[in-house]
Amino acid sequence: MKLLAPSYYPNFSCIAGACKHSCCVGWEIEIDKESYERFSLLDGGSGRILDKIHLSGGEYCFKTDENGVCPFLNAEGLCDLIIEYTDACLCPICRDHPRFRSFFHDFTEIGLGLSCEEAARIILNDQTPFTLIPLSGSEEDVAFTEEEEELISIRDEMIGILEDTSVPIDNRIRALFDLAESDMNALDFNEISPFLLSLERLNEEWGALLRDLKDAEPLDLPADFHMPLQKMCVYFVYRHMTRSLDDADLIGAILLCAFLSYLAWQITGRACAKSDHFSMDSMISIARLMSGELEYSDENIDLIAEMLSELFS
């Protein structure tokens, strides 16, 4: 199978113990049957590993403590399973994070999720135009279905719009809504903020950012931060336009990407206005929170898409 990835993808490697926001904290990690059986054999059948796994909602998961910490995360921020058995022993979720994949009929696209602080640092600091590179196979040999060609063409157009730095960043985001024949001005955060606050939430920092959206005038982001915001928006387009491969709703996918871009712009603008020390680290933190709270919940993303469909119908 041919595998394509953004040009920055090879720059990523897990920073393990140096990570300030470990992916081993705050998540319920599901374990597939094959991994469960492998865990049962790793310690000679003593049950030492299985004792730290339980059934939750019909799925095997690691037993986290009251702070949501994985039982195999040690005091140095490292995984005891990897230390003892190498990362080959891990379940797919742990081994793959923060990677995501989109499946086409002749190839697969892979990317890095912004919920990982190191992935966010790489993506937001990337200074090159968005391009895909082959990790296996040849990009020239890729074949598309008619539906995939249409998707790729629209996605390329959206990325081109976002990367046109001769146009102010707010007008670039507005142009995404225009592609869906929708008016960005229809968005009212007095209504949208409570809706977003009603979604499943992991971190109160995210709740505070959402509450700041209500009853406040839109604030622009200083020009110094337009490039990392652009990188966030392009990331949303790359990751989420492919949802139309499953539901054949290109307009819905465009609106979702446009909304996520608009939301990122407004949250970062307000956060910057409130802080005397807003920095690239602040941008990375917002990107990480936004991704973890929205993108890693299929239910949240689907509810946002449904809200947009009703708003712009």
C-alpha cells in the first residue's frame, strides 16, 4: 500500500520523559484482543500486567489512577512496558499516537495530530508550503477514484487559499466559508460557546477558553502569529476534508474545516489579548487543547458537523 505524509512528518519522534503533557495521562486507552493476549504472555503468565487492565464499557482498558495516569507511566515520564519489552509490545493506540490515517482506494495518507505537544511544535513551526511526500511507494503512481479526485482538488484549493499570505488571515478563513456558499458572519459565539461547552470535555483549561468566547467582540491575532495559525488551519483541512470519503458530504467537510479554522483564530486572538506574555508556546498549548478536546472525540466532531449543517442549511 502506498503511504503519503506531510513533508514535516519524518521530523517527529516522541520526546517521552521531556513531554509536559503526556499522552499517558487523561485518556482511556482501549486495548484490542490481540494486544491483551500478548500482554498475558509477556510476564510469563504471572498476571502482573493483566492486573493493571480492566473491562470498561465492554472494552479492555488500562486501569488509570484518580488523576488519569496510566499504571505503566513511571516517575520519569517513561513507559515501563517499553523499557522492559520495547515498543513492539504496545497496543495499536499507544504505538500509533499521535498519528492518524485517511484511507483512499489505492493509497493511505498519514499525519500527526495536534494533541501531541511535540507534533504541534513541529507543525506550527514549519516554514515550508504544505506538501505530501511518499513514505512507501511512489506518489506518481497513485490512482484516484472520481470522488477522490474531486476531494483532492477542493482540498488543494483550500490549502492554496490559506497559504496565500498576500491576503489577511481573516479573509482567507472567510474564503473557506465562501467555498461552501456560507456566511462566516452567521457564527454567533453567544450561541456557539454554550454549545461547545456542552460537549464532552477533558480539561478545564479548554472550558475557560470557550467561556472567553461568549459576550466578547472578535479580536484579531497579531501578525507575528498568523503563520502558526495558518499552519493550524491547513492541518485541519488536511485531516478533516477526508471525512467526505465516508459520508460523501463535501460541503459539510468544508464547513467543518472552516469552522475549526475560525474557532482557532478567535480563541488565539482572545487569549493573546488577555496575556502580556503570549508566545509560540501559547499557540502550541491552544492547538494541543483544541485537538485533544475536539478531534479525539468522534462524537464531538460529529455534533459540531451537525450543528454547522443546521446553522448553514
